[in-house]
Amino acid sequence: MKSHPNKHIQEAIEYALSKGWVWVPAGKSAHCFCKLRCGDKSGEHTSHHRSVWSTPDVPEHHATQIRQAVDQCGRIKNQMSKK
């Protein structure tokens, strides 16, 4: 896995990975740096994903959006497991 050039976005990527998200490389002609996909080893709950842009207008805001997507997904997982 390559590192993102912006430290805020790289930290958000590492946060997502620590919460069980999977790093998916971008395609050859993609504008995104990579994709982050929620999932676990069993293959369940893979519906949440987020593109990580190489050069967003405001990197700090993009990093916040990544963390929010991860946190939102975590809430949904917790609600599903309580049912």
C-alpha cells in the first residue's frame, strides 16, 4: 500500500484500516488515490465504500469525511448486531 502525500488523509486512511476497512487500489486511469471498502474476512457487510482523492480542494475536510464514513458504518454494524 502506498502512502498518501497529505498527512491528514494518510491518517484518515490508517484510521479506516484500523477499524477493519479494506484498502483497494485505484484503477490505472482513475482520478482517485484509492478506495476504502468496509468489510470483514467473512465477506459480510461490504456495502460501504469511500473514494480517496489524490488532490482534494481541502485535504483536511476530505480526511474528516473519510473518518465520518468509517464512524457511520461502525454505528450501522453495531445496530445490526443488536437485532
